[in-house]
Amino acid sequence: MTTVIAFIFMFGLLVFIHEFGHLIFAKRAGMLAREFAIGFGPKVFAFTKNETVYTIRLLPIGGYVRVAGEDPEIVELKPGQHIGLEFNEKDKVSKIIVNHKSKHPDARVIEVEHADLDQELVIRGYEPDEEDQKLSFQVDRKAFFVMDEEETQIAPYDRQFASKSTGKRAMQLFAGPMMNFVLAIVIFIIVGLVQGVPVDEAKIAGVQSDSPAEEAGFQVGDEVVQIEGNAISTWEEFTEIVQNNPEEELSMTVQRDDGTETLIITPDKIKEQGITYGQAGVQRASEKTFFGTFEYGFERTYETTTLILTNLFKLITGQYPIEVLSGPVGIYDATDQVVQSGFMTFLMWTAILSVNLGIVNLVPLPALDGGRLLFVGIEAVRGKPIDPQKEGIVHFIGFALLMLLMIVVTWNDIQRLFL
């Protein structure tokens, strides 16, 4: 149950922060954000505030912010169509009743001759029994369509995504991944304030029981200064050598009190998701420093970003198998192990996943933020937008392929659970 709660909290936080970035910059640009959703599929919970419907949906595989104009507008009024109109105190159309007009006895029914809800905000037509008397009605900028008794606000062109400058659109798309990086920085700062900032030296703060380090005789406070006769000065050097030499004897010289000791250690061989590495079973030392903590937040985010980009490159170039990828099932399983290590470890895991989410969304693939940014960039270069229908087809195909990849990854995750 603890793992379930932790996973829901982590997933909700990462998706919320990501989509919150999209939402805030959409509203700042004057776009109409129709929906802010956590999850996909059927609605579980929904409420409306400031023009936006906030929903929680059944399937926990992401989220989205639906901005007017990104998809074809919901209702198109055609000549000859009978609709009902309700008016506000300024005699402007406030509601357009598309069907079930009998449920709105006060609505004025007309037959549409012409409707422009993008630029002119006008509906022209005539009452069904008086075809010789043409009527014209101004539509309020915040009028609603009413279809199947569900209200949807209209979107004049200047409230739609496509009406904004390439800079504003690019910023709205980039804001989601950006917020994931911001979240990671904040979490790393919190971790640094609570448990201290890791020291640069290969100094040991803890030794796991039944680990190679305990068997070799490592103690808290030891500082590794040599490995196989070669001097080392940083924790990164120590970690790299250990990871690259699983099940290989290593001679290490440690500084202990006022003297030195030579210890022989054989790192355990660990294999996770197709990757093999060595593990000693020691914890890195840290120190409390207020200003250093903020520097640590940025440095740790940068290091995590670099590591993920390196691994992504290896995956793309075939150096890593597809089995290294994890979906919701694999992340849940990893979260279960992380939760058992303590709350601080869980926070670190959340920060790493936040960076990962930000990077993956910036990959220039259709349906992802990076793919949509690519189209905005192409538009900026060529000076005119790509045909929306063609772009929509590309994103649809991209989304379908991503869902297929998600199925494959999830299947691999499930198989690993039973191995």
C-alpha cells in the first residue's frame, strides 16, 4: 500500500507539474485552455474554473492540456442547420443550442445562413417560418455551444493556438519539459538541505551489511585514495572503476584516521534491464552547506540530464537493447524498491524521473512536445505554417507508434517481474 500511494503521488506530481507549465504559458499567451487532464480515458473527476475543465482520467499514462485550435474546433455551424440562441443582457448570443432545443423553451430558433465564430463573431439566418426576414446576431466572445446538454466555450481565432506568434507557441510547448527540470532542481535542493551535499572526495559515510565493502573491511569515514596503485581524488572516479569491474578483485588504499590501509574488494555483479555493472555497497559522504545546497540542486540536475542523454544516445545507436526501457509497470517495480530505502531516496528517484520526463518530451518525435516544437521551428524558417491536416496526420501516426512502443515496453516489464 505504501508503494501504491508513493507511485500515485509521484506520477501525479510529475504529470501535474509538466502540464501546469503548458497551462500557465497558454493562459499567459491568451490561448483558451479547454482542458487540463491528468491521465487518459474516461473521466473520474472533473470541475471547471476560469474557462478550463480540470479532469482526472482513468488510465495513469500521462496527461495533457487541450488548447483551442490544436484540434479541429468542436462544432461547425452549416447553412440550413436549425439552432437555438440564448442572449445575455447585452443582447449578444451567450449560448448556441445545437440539439435538444426542446429542453430550452426560451431559446430563439433560427435557420443558419452564415456563421463566423472565428473573426466576425456573427450568426446570420432567419426564423424557419419567416424566410423573407433575414436576421443578424452578434455573438459574445465567451459564448457557449450546448450539445447533448454539455457546454463548450467558443474560441475566437485570437484565442486559438495558431493565432499566436511562433515564439509564444514554442514557449507554451517548451514550458512542460522546462517545469520538469525546475521540479528536479527544487527536489535536489530539498534533499541537500535535509541530508547534506555529497563531498567531492571518495569518502564513505555508510557500509551496507553483507556487501562486498563490508567483507573487504571498509569502515565509515574511510576515504579511497588509490585503486590498483593509481591515485583517485573524486567519488566519480571511484564509482566508475567499481561499476566497470564487476566480480573483479580490486586493491584499494584508504585513508583511515592518520594512516592508510590496503583492502581487497570484489564488487558484486548487478544486472538490471540488460545493463551489467559492479556494486560495492557503500554510501557517499556528505556535508551541510546552505549556499552549496543551491549549487548542488543545479549541478545534480545537470549531471542527471547528461547521464540520461548519454544513455538515450546509446539506446538510439543500438549500444543498449530496448529492454532497458521501462514503462509504468517497470517504474512501479523500481519505485517499490526505492521506497524501501527511505523517503530521501524516494525524493531523489522522483527528481531523476522528472528530468527523464522532461528529456523524453523534448525528443523531436511526432506527438511529443519536441515533435511539435520541430514543426513550429520549421514554420519559423520557411515563413509559413505547414498544412494543419498534414501535421495532424503525422502526430496521429506518431502517437499510434508511441502507444505501440508503450505496449512492447510494458510487456517487457511484466516479463521481468516473473523472471
